[in-house]
Amino acid sequence: MAFENAVSIKKYKEEIKEKESQIDALSKALGQTTIERDWVLKKLTQGSRKNVFLWDVNSLDLNKRKSLVESKLNKSLS
């Protein structure tokens, strides 16, 4: 009986470590995605002529800008 409890406790602790590792990896990915999103939003909203990508961001309306950022976020989370 005591041996079975020790085995269960060991498995439980291993599962906890695995979950903590997964949480750390997901937190890192979320942080990176947040940084990338903030960078893109900054570039899209600056409005200066020198900060353009392959298109003139000044010609894009707000909905188009948002859709570009959201599609990038969706791809990075997949």
C-alpha cells in the first residue's frame, strides 16, 4: 500500500514538472508574439513615409491594418 502511494506521488510530481515546462514554453512563445505584435503595431501606426513595408501604410485604413496584424498573430500561434 505504501509503495503504491510512493509510485503515485512520483508520477504526480513528474506530471507537475512536465506541466510547468509546458507553461514556461507557452509563456515564452506568448511573450515573443506580444513583442512582435507591438513592433508591427508601432510600425503600422507611425504614419511616417520612411517607415513603409512593401506598401504605403498611410494608404491602409485601420481595419486593413488590424487584419494584417491579426493574420500574423494567428500564424505565429499555430
